Amino acid sequence: MAMTNQKSKIFNLKSLVPDRQTFTRSFRMAAWLGWQIESNWTDPFLFAIYSIIKPLSGAAILVVMYSIVSGGNFESPIFPYIYLGNAFYMYVGQVMTGISWAIIDDREHYKTLKYMYMAPIHMPTYLMGRGVARFIVASISVLITILFGVAFLHIQIDLAAVNWGLFFLSLFIGVIMLAMMGLILAGITLMLANHVWFIGDATAGALYLFSGAIFPLDVLPAFLRPIGFIMPITYWLELLRRSLVGSVAQAFPTLAGFSNAQLLYILIGLTIVFGVLSAVVFHWCEFRARERGMLDMVTNY
């Protein structure tokens, strides 16, 4: 009976939602800690240089690849499509991977994860707070990449024609969606104590192909396209493109039949689905990790 009652806690919904004081304390502390970790590895000048060079290097690789494939046809509408998709995809690597990486950082590097569970904090809220610093860094990278494209690669963005309401609403929902996906990865990371460094990057790399970030889903084989259609990142990137360069983004066939409102409803629906899934998956993985004594188990055991 005791074991049954203990296992029933896996789906105890009260433990999934913290009270306001616990939520505020966990999120604020984690956001501050995350920024200290992300920005304190070097002096501010070198950090600023790194923040500029890194996104520009990634954009340069894409530009060179596109130039070779297209013969330098930068006037084609496909170029802003893939350039903006690649720019905003930086959020996926930073936010989603960053939240799951916090588990590895605290358990493998600082060896403090078990103490985090003894502290009066809500762990999922703490992990999402750790993702705030990654979101700030990603925002800087995305802004630099887009400004570089407008200034030197003739990406046409008419600020007066931008749908700012759709842009910020889509960005906000998308960041929440990425945080939920990151929480799922964090739960899986808790269950794998040996050499789990690759999980976040591997997932982000796979979704890069199936989210329409650099090419329309119609390019994929027919049996692989459903993967892209069930991923909320696909609709999120499309909404961001449409809000900035609507006439160009809507010219591509994959999601051309959907209106902005329909895409937004799909994104919200999938975000809710992944939100519920992330809460259940993380709570279950956390329970199993406690049972197996994996909260302080590092790779070199």
C-alpha cells in the first residue's frame, strides 16, 4: 500500500504547479544564476566580441552554401526565406537545449543538482529560469544576424509593413513552446547519467531538417513530411517570417493554404499539448531518477 501511494505521486497535479511565492523565487534566482554562468566566463569586451562573431559566422556559412548552390542568386525570394528561418532557429538551439543543459551543468560540472532538490524551489520553474540567459544571448544573436542581412545582403524588411503584433505574439508563444520542449529533454537527461552531452544538440539538429528552417517541407520525401507538420517549430518559424516579410513567406507552397490566424491557432494548440506533455514527462522522469539514485550520478562513475 505504501509503495502504491508513493507511485501515485507521479501524477500528483499539485506538485506540478508551484505557488506564486515559490514560482517567483525559483524563476528569479535561476535567471540571475543562468546569466552569471553564461556571461562570467570572460571579461565583458571579449563576451561582446564573441556575441557578435558567433552568429555572423553561422550566417556566413549559410550564405556561402546558398551562393554555391544558387549561383549567387540573392534576389530570389527563397534567400530571405532561408536566411530568416536560420536566424530565428538560433532560439531553438539556445532556449530548448539550454534548459536541458542546466541539468548536465548542475550535475556534471558543479555537482550541485542533489542540493537543488533539497532547496525550497520548484525544479521545472528553476530550469525555465536558467533558460532566460540563453534567451537573451539568442536574442542578441538573432538581432545581429538580421541587421547584417539587411545591411549587406539586401534582405528587404519594410519596418512600416511589419506586422509587429503578430511578430511579438508569435515570438512569445514560441519561446514558451521551446521552454516546454526543453523541459522534456531535461527530464530525459535526468534519466541518462552517462555521456548525455549530445542530446540537446542532436535534437536541435534533427528538428533543423524537419521544421522548414532552411527549405520548405515539400522538399522532404513524402513519408518524412508528417514529422514537420506535427512540430510546433514549423508553424512558429512560418509566422515569424510572415510577420516580417509576408509576401515572400506566403509564396512558398507548404503552408500557403493556411491564414495567419489558422497558423497561430495551430501553434497555440501544439504549445498547450507540449506543455501538458512536458509536465507529465518531467515529473515521471524526475520520480524515476530519484528512485534510481541518479540525481548525483555523473559520467565518470
